Amino acid sequence: MQTTVKLFTFLSLIFTIIGSKNSKGQVSSKTAHSPNYIDSITTTDEILSLIGKLDSKYKNFTPLSKITDLSAFCNNNLKNYHLKDWTKVDFDHNGLTDIIIVGKSYAVRAICILDLGERFQLEPLSFGYAECIAVDVVKDKVRYRILDSRKKAATTPILPDTRYLVYKYGGFIIENTSPAAHRIEKITYSTTWCYGTCPIFEISIDNKRNATFNAIKDNIVDQQTISGNYHTVITELKYKQLNDLLNYINFEKLDAAYTPNLKDAQRATLTITYNNGKVKTITDTGLKGNHSLIHVHRLLFDLRKNQQWIH
């Protein structure tokens, strides 16, 4: 895998751009464009090959136009959106073209291949337990529409739950045109067990970046299982990323609980103290409340591995 990624990184230095637009999608960037390997891609098979090399669990990914076993509800509704299999866009505005592909791997889903410069990174964009999704690109945003047959509708196609995803703070989150500016005083986060192997831990961070980490069960760091209590000072970069993300999504307006009736799944509880002692608590069973919360979980899980914890 490492050899493959290095190969593609080297190729990105020598391939020239095919064109700013093609029949499958568009190229867009807010910074000076640098030609990369993705620019040279012209077929779906090339994308599928790259996805399979980056993550073997997607080796049988089927592009949208080739799916033959969609539910009648999903098939009938998706026809109304005239979706493309894939589109090229510079989502993270680093001057390198990325690509998003829509298809099926157990369920209809969308995957983005980001060119981070030194490597490619897969970003799955599907979340939760949606019956059917319609995904396309509007400029440099992902338009993500959730279709649910349980919703009664007087018109066809059924009106979807639509959100726009933007790449910020290291991940795809729901666009918010009115971010908050809360003074976050403390962040506490804890996870529970699940049927399977889920890391159980607690993290607490104050506004001076002092942090504690209680590794309770099944926490693997550097290929070793760790346990016990740890402490550190979170790096300024990671603290700012988390703090800014929470304000961007305006955590105060999020629901108190997501999928509370889901059985047998891991639950995370996020408690934020802010603005002179106000408290907001969010529980998320399944850790898939929405795209923004998924990225919050990701940053907090990653803190176990990207900080210098002292035992």
C-alpha cells in the first residue's frame, strides 16, 4: 500500500492536465492548479482501480450507472436526478484535483479520493442508515440528498433531505453559513462498549489545552493495546482545529440525542462547557448522527494517537 501511494505521488509530478472539463465532470480550484495523477484519469475503471489499491474493502465497488439491484424506490427516484458516476473538483483547495465517485458497496454511497500532495486519501461520504442517497457536485460542494420511502409525499420524486458538504478542518462537514463564536471552556468525551471490539475511553480537555485520557478497553495505539490514565497538553494546532470545528457546526444547536433507539451500537457522549458555565451534552448512538458529528468523533478518536500522552 505504501509503495502504491508513493508511486501515484511520483506520477502526479509528471502527468499533465487533460483539460479543465470533460464529459464526466468539472475541475475547479481556488488556488494555483498543479497537474496530478487524477487529472490524467479518463475512465471509471481507472478510478475503481485506484480505490481498490487504496482500500481493499472497496475493490468490488460498483459505479452508479452499473448498479442493477437497487430497490424500486431508490431506482425510480434516482432517475429523476440524472446523476454522473464521478466528478473532478479540488475540494480541499490545495491546487490538486480530487475526485468523487458514486456507486454501491453494500449500499449506495459516495467516496472521495483526495490528493493531499504526499498521498491519496479515501473519504467515504455516506453516513447513517439512509435507504437511498443522491449525490452530486455543485461547484466545490457536495450536494447530499437523503431519500426515505417512509416519508409520505404527495409528489414524485419524493422531496429529499438535502445538505451541502464542504471540506473543512480535515474532513467533509455540513456547510454552515452562520458559524458560532462560543467561548469553549471544557470538552469531555466518552464512549461505551459495542458488540464487537470498540475502543472504550474518556477524554477531557480544558481551555488551556490541558487534557486527560482514560484508556478503559480496546484502545490500540501504535499497534499496541494500552490502558490506564494519561495526561498531556494538546497541541495548539489540534486544539484549534477541534474548537473551530465545534463553533463552525454550532454545537449549541445540535440535537441532544441521535439514533437513541439503535441497539447494540457504540454510543459517544460529548459534553461542552462554554460561555461562563453553560453546558451542552450530545449523545450519538452509532457515531453517525450527521456528517459534522462524524468528523467531531474522528478528531476526538484521533487524539488518542496523535498526542504525546504521559502515563
